[in-house]
Amino acid sequence: MTSRVAVTGIGAVTAAGNTAEETWQAMLAGRSGAGPVTLFDPEPFPVRIQAEVKDFSLGDRVDAKQQRYMNRGVSFGVSAALDALADSGLEITEDNADMIGVIFGAGGGGTDLLLEYQKVLEEKGPRRVTPFLVANFINDAASGHIAIHTGARGPNMAVVSACATGGGSLGEAFETVRRGDATAIIAGSSEAVLLPLYHATWCSMRALTTDNEHPQQAMKPFDLNRDGFLAGEGAASMIIEDWDHAKARGARIYCELIGYGSSNDAYDMIALHEAGRGLSRAVRAAVRKADIDPATIDYINPHGSATPQNDKVETMVFKDIMGEAAYGAAVSSVKPITGHCMGASGSVEALACVMAIRDQQVPPTINYTTPDPECDLDYVPNVARSRPVKIAMSTSVGLGGHNSCLIFREAE
């Protein structure tokens, strides 16, 4: 027997805001968190803009000594998870801790710590390398820290699938609750890889937008003049809970998570398959599991990375699966607002779907000025829109050919 699955809590840290509500309000307002690079010296690089988290602190929610060894991405993830748990009103006790788990992923993990201590090793020798390094740079560091700080003793893992990590984390949480292996999962993903090494490789790939003079207007998803993404960082978390359990404790239910699909292009480590065969499989799997007619999807939050191929392929996939109904759905990318948060992007963008259902508003695709004949859907140009949103879908794609798709439905 499978269970219905509810979303009962949310949390986030992004360049657009240090809470879920701040991030959502920035999305609706089309207010970008982009700006000049401040986390390292940008002078040697052709691209000198990105979307950095600002004025962030865990404060006294986590002991200062423990914070010392958290990598930046883990600290974002812990903050988002603690906010989501508080928002849900779910109390973890000795009696229920074994049935509450954590599934929290990262794409790059704690590369910042790894690079920092490589330098320590080279300059000061092996005796100066902390014994806490390995436990805190690995990709599952966030899931471990979150379990420790919440007392959740149930299923625990980290999903790692590049920029599809967030969708995969929430999706695997959905499956875990659905099959009865947990009553609730603290789920999501975090990422903080705004580092010179990563920046250099993105520049070499020519994946980044190059408009250094106008950081907030630089990234242009689905626009004819799009030239790449804006790098970002952050985290988002949701409490994924058994529907009956949530109802019994009187929880506020944001929406129902009804579908999840995952796939791989099995084609190339960087480029999407030109016909979108992998993404199409993920979307079809999510639609099948949700048991819906794809024509009933009201809002799509796509990967929308503003790269020439990605936006075209996603548009093609949506039209192929939804038919003429694709032209009636609202489609918007929030990446120009939050930046492309890499492994955190799927969970941040799923948050936009949950909030669109809550408020019956869809955020805009900002910086959209010149239509592309190959991208001919309704991308909600520049201004948020009030409209009915009963069913919302989030798609993500990642290096290595990874794809994920999530479908949410208004609580009934």
C-alpha cells in the first residue's frame, strides 16, 4: 500500500533572501540577488558576476564549535532544514525519531574545505590538517549534520546527481514516505561552490553569461539573446510527510507531492540529448506516477538555464508531452533571481512551485525581451501573474545526463 505525501514545512537560503519567504517575495518581485563577485578576486576571469548569499549566519541555532567545521554549503543546508522543521510544527521525540529521516544532497559538496586544507597541507604540513576534514567535506555532510541537530534517526542519505540533485532528493524522500519507510523526511539540497576553480571551468565551458556591467539583467532564459547562466549558491528544504500523519496532527499542508521521475540521457557528460529523450522519460515517469493528464499542468518551473540548447530542448519536451496544452501553461525560470544554485537548484525551484500553489501566483522570467521562435511558450515575461495553479511541475537537468521531475498538486 502506498501513502499520499504532503509538504508541511519549507525553508531556504538564497542570494535572493535568507528565508523561504524572503526568497519567494524576491521571486514574485523579479528582484535578482546577482551582483559583482566578492567571495574571491574576480580580476583574472572574463566573468565577474554571480549570485552570492549575503549577511548569512546560523547564529545560536548551532553551537559555534560545530559551525567551525561546517563547509559553507552545509551551513546553508542546516539553516534551511531547521527552518523547514520549525515551519512544519513537527516535533521529533524519542518515540517518533526512528521514523523521521533526512535525505539531503549536494552536487559539489565541501570543495571549499578540501581546497582550504590542501593549501594547509602544502604550506604547514600534515600535522596541521584537521581530523574533522573528511567528515565535513563529503557530499553527505549536510544529511549527517541535520540528523544530529534535529535528532532524526530514520532513513538518511545524500542524493548526488549534479544540478538534478535537489529534484532527486525531494523525489527520493517522496518515495521513502510513500512506501511507508518513514513518517516524514527532512529533504532538500544545498550548494556553495562559488570558488575560483569552479568559476574557471565554467568560464572555460563558456556556460556563463558575460554581461559584467548589468549583473541583475544578465541572465535571460528563453530569450533569443540568452548567453548562459548566472552562478549562484544556497539551499532549500521541505518536510515531506505522510498525508494521514500530517492530517492527524493538524499540520498546515502546503500541497501534495504526487509525482517523481528520474532518468539519464546516456548520451554526453555535458550536452543534453538534442531530442530531450532523458528529460522526456523523467517527465513521463512523474506524470504516470501522479496519475494525471499532463494537459492539466498549470505551472512549470523548468531548469531554464539560459543556455542556447537547454531552453530549446526543454520547450520541445513540454510541447511533446503536453501537446497544445503546453501553450496554456505558465512557464518561468527563477534562476536570474537566485542564480543557478547547482545541486541546490532543484529544491529551490521546487519551492517556487509549492509557493505558486499556496499563493495562486507564478513568478516571472525576468530579463525576457526578445522572443526566440524555437522557444514559443508562455514564459511569464518580467511580471508575476495571478492565475489558478492546481498542479505545478519542476524539472531539472545536470551534468552527466541526469534528469529529475517533480509534480505538486493543490491540497484537497
